[in-house]
Amino acid sequence: MGAKQKGGGSKPKGNTADEVEETLQAVVLADTFEPRFEPFTLDKPRCLLPLANTPIIEYTLEFLANAGVEEVFLYAGAHSDLLEKYINASKWRASSSPFKQFNFLKSTSASVGDVMRDLDGKHLIAGDFIVVSGDVISNMPIEGALKQHRARREKDKNAIMTMVLREAGRNHRTKSSTVSPVFVIDPTKDRCLHYEEIDEHADNNHKRLNIDTEVILTHPELDIRQDLIDCSIDICTPDVLSLWSDSFDYQSPRKHYLFGVLKDYELNGKTIHTHIIKDDYAARVRNLKAYDAVSKDIISRWTYPLCPDTNLLPGHTYDLRKGNLYQEQGVTLARSCVIGRRTVIGKGTSIGDKTTVRNTVLGRNCKIGRNVKLEGAYLWDGVVIGDNTDINGAIIADGVVIGKNCKVAAGALLSYGVKIADGITVEAGTRITKSCRDGSESISDPSVVGADGEGREFIQGEDDDEDEDDISVASSGLVYQNPAASLSSASISTLSSDISDASWPRSARSSFSDGEEQDNFHHDATTSIFDSLRDGVSADVVQLELVSLRMTANASDVQVRRAIVASFMKHVQQLMEAGKNASEAVHQIFSTYREVVDRTLFDRAKQEKKDQVDLLIQLQQDLVHRNKGANILLFTAKELYDLELVDEEAYEQWWSDSRSSETEEMRNVRSQAQQFVEWLANAEEEESSEEESEEDDDEEESDEESDEE
């Protein structure tokens, strides 16, 4: 990594107090006190599990090093001896470490609250400090957030904490699909006024925000944000620890501490602020869904420079090759094997004849047999796979042996040292382990692993706090396509306060979604169009209502197309759920409401088809998060061409536009449309050659006639 910038800045010489205050400290919570990675965490702490073949804790410590942290307090819980051994042997304890001090603290705590109270009692924190979870992955430069935090603190000592939040939209692969955090923010001061968690499985009548009337009446402008990812990166003053100690019932950082401090503002006078990032990457590997999503982000280089070819660990030798393929030196590949895109292969691994590997991470010293199929899988170190075995979307831990002719389905978790006998099928979501929670010797179950196998099915306890995001690592659709997973503005049915809509401050009401006029237009226009499509309203009435909304909000052509795309695609999906196939649904909507789309395209006579390309890009972006999005896009592209809404040149310009292929998701959703685009290109070439042939024939006939004369 580059040169580390220390967070202390310039300090007056000889002033010991200032020097202590300006030393930037960090607290790393290595234990999250959650069972979400069991059975793997029966043997190892979560922060040492490999993520793209690098332990998760390495990414977190790299982030802190680049932030200019000089002193680290690492709080270990379960398997603290293993973690201490790893840290003592790592570069973080070497003389060249960017940290001046690295303090390893063992804890018998049962919650984050216990850790924070223990830290307060030790009196180790002298000034500003950063608190991060031990599973944070971020390339964010923290200097801006730190500068704002310190400026606020200088003006007001009661500004005790700044939370780093990432703007990611309401549908995002790293967000939970079961609980939606909602932040109520005063945008003029970046101050968080209220925090609440909404249960996604509750019916709409119970999705309520309980905001105090006083908060609404005393703040003329409010943003209610449900599009933010909590990065678990907090910049704090020592007062944060005091408040933890004052309330022994606080256990979790957000649900208890943040909610409680904001509720008790009148008593404590302390304020908590936000720093919202848009362009940088920050996420937590909080569960198995996030493990899958963040792994894909690392491989696709969204986390750059935290990628395999950076070789964060001494001895790693990864090179980046075409198609986001990362391979270490010392890999043995059979000539007939096929290695697909977005794959990582560690040193000492061998892959046999006719084996296919795609979207998969392979650790070091793995032995993969012949005619094996690996798709979307995570194989850690020393895994052995027998011939003719298929593994799809599973996580296989160190030392696992899987026999010949086996099948391992999506979401299966095979923990350390498990052995699966020949011919066994491991069903989707099955967890197999050799370890027990109480440390006792496990008895193998032949019905699960076969007669010659080793391991038993791991059954989670009734008290395990596991959300549904953990049920399958790879319900791969859950990671990238879950249109109903996030909280829409319509889902928050009521703001439970004692005031009526008439007395609601106008600016607060107008910023309900995102506080922007364009979002109000998008919401109103999308709702209006969708309701009209569902009710069968004629195209001219839909167009009239859309023009009225557009003039009221002074919306741009791009915003109008965005609203049309969102409502049309939502209705397509509704029709498909009712039994129609994609082709029928697309044809029904676009043929009926052709005029609505046509009136947003003003580039017919132009060589550069900006409007038509924008329409296709908007369709791509919307369909990324919808079920069967690639299939719908193919039929939509064909329908737009048949209805003469999109010209042939526009498809070529769309395909070469960098926006249409800038992310893995965008490339995936347009994949099926490639055949149509190529057909158009070939058709043009054939027409051109036929025209040239006809011209040649005409010239020959003309020459013959002149010869006869």
C-alpha cells in the first residue's frame, strides 16, 4: 500500500496533552457476538475466515492503516488464542508495522456493550478514536469525515460521534432483506435525529416510524433515509464510552445505543452526526449473503486497491488476468480444463481434465479431479474434490474431502475436515460439521455424509439470532436480484405522531423520500403510470397525466424516461407473475402504450441517438434487480425495434456505450440481448452487400448495353 498518513496532523512541540489527544486510536471489535457463520465459527473466529483467499481482518486493518491510525485496540472474544497467534505472526506486529502500538485485549464480554463498558473502565482512550467491526471492507479515505468530526467537536463538545454511512439505493446486494435501518437526518447539520429498524416481514400496517412530535416541529427540514448502508465505522470522542457505561442495558451499537442516545437528547444533550459516502466502497461481511456479495465486489475490483493482485499477505503472488481471473504462481491446470471469468486460484492448486470452473474462489493446495463443475463456489485451502462432482454456490472449508460423483447444492456449508463419501448429494442449505458447540467429540452421521464419510448435520439452536439472509449463501438471486427486499417509501405507512398532515412543516414533508424534487417527481410519475397500466387506462390519458406532472416538477427528459421504464418494467413483472411469459408481457404493454415512449425520444433525425441509448441504459439499470431481468431485456429490445421506437444505430451505440458494461451486473443483464444486437449487425452487413451486388449487376447491364450499341 502507499505511504501512510498519520492522523495526528501538526502538533505544538512540548505540549504532551495535545500530542496524546491528536494520536488517532482505533478499536476493532473482532467478535460480533452473532452465530451467523456457524458452523465455521465453531473452529475459528469470524475475522480469520478467508475472503477471496485473504483473512477478513486483513482488510479491516488495511483500512485503519490507510486512515492514519497509530494505536489499535483489538478486542477478541471467541477463539481469542487463535486470533492472538495469528496477529503475533502477522506484519501488524512487525517492526515495519504502520501502527505504533497494537494492543490485543481478550474479553469475556457477551455483547458489544460489554466491550465498550470494559474499554471505558480501562481508561485507555485519550481522544478521538475510530470504532470498527472486525469484518469491515473499505477503500474509503477517512480524512474528510475525520476533519468534519473534529470541526464539529471544536464548535460543540456535545457532538460526540460521526457515523459513516454509504448511499447505495433501496435495492442493493449488500443490504439486509429482513431488516431495513431508517435514519432521520437534519441535512443542514448532518445530524441524526432518529433511528429505527423496520421489519421487512411485517405487513404494511405495522411498518411504522415512531418519530417524536418535537423532532418534526423543531426541524424545518428532514431527510428520512432508508437507502443507506451502515458501514459500522464510527468516529467517536471519549464521551461515547461514558454513555455506554451509564446505561448497562445497551447491548448493540445501533438498536440500543444509537436509538437510546437520540431518544434521551433532552437529558444528555449529546448529538450524533453522519458522514454519507457515495463513490467509495464500504461494507460489512455481516452474514453469508454479504460474504457472497462482498467477495464478488472484491473480484470485480469495486474495492480497489483491496483486491487479490495487491497481495496483502506476505508470500501471496496473485496476478490479474483477462476476465477478472486471479491466479497465483504454482498452479497446475490440465490442458482440457476450462477456467471462466471472475475466478481466484491459489498456489499449489491443481485442476483436472475437462473440469469447468466459473465465478469461483479456490484456495491454496486444492486438488480438483476430472470432469468437475464448480460454479459460484468458495473452496478454502486443502480441499479435495473427486471426479465427476458438481458444486454450485456452496462454501467448502479447509481440509474438506468430497468424493466422486457427488453433488453439493447452493447454500451448503461444509466445515473444517468434513469428508463426503462417493455418490452423496448434499442438499441446498445443508450445514455439515465435525465440531460441537460444547467442544465434545462429534459422531458422524452416515445418512448425511455416507458410510465412509466424516461429519454430521449442524442444527442451529432455537435461540440463534439468524436472519433469513443467512439461510443460503447463494440463493444467488438474493444477492443480485431481489426487487421486493428493500423498503420503499410506500412501505412506511404511517409516521406515528400526534400532529396532522396539515401541521407538518412543508420542507419536512417534501423531503420524505430523499429530500429532492426529482425523487418526488419519480415517485408520483411512477405511481401514476403504473396505476394506469394496471387499470387499463388509454395511452392518451396516461400521456396527459405525465405531461402535467412533468410541467409541475420541471422534470427532464431523462427523468421522464426513468419513470416510464420503472413503471413499465414493474407491470411486466406483475404480468409474468400472473402467468404470462416475458415476450407476451412486453408486447402487451409496449404495443398498447407505444405513444408514451415515443414522445420521450427526440433524436430520430440525429446521427447520435442519445435519447434511445438512454432508454436502453435505463432499462438495463432497472432490470438488474428484477427476476429474469436478462430475459425481459432481450424481448424488450426486440419489441422496441419491431415498433420502430429504437433505430438500428442506437443498438450499436448502446452496446459500445461504457455505461452498459461498467459493472458485472450490467453485463449480466444484457447478456441475452447480445444475440439480437449481433443479428442486427449481421443483417445490416447482408443488406449492404446485397445493395453493392445489385449496383454491380446494374453496372454490368449498363456496360453490356453500351457494348451492344
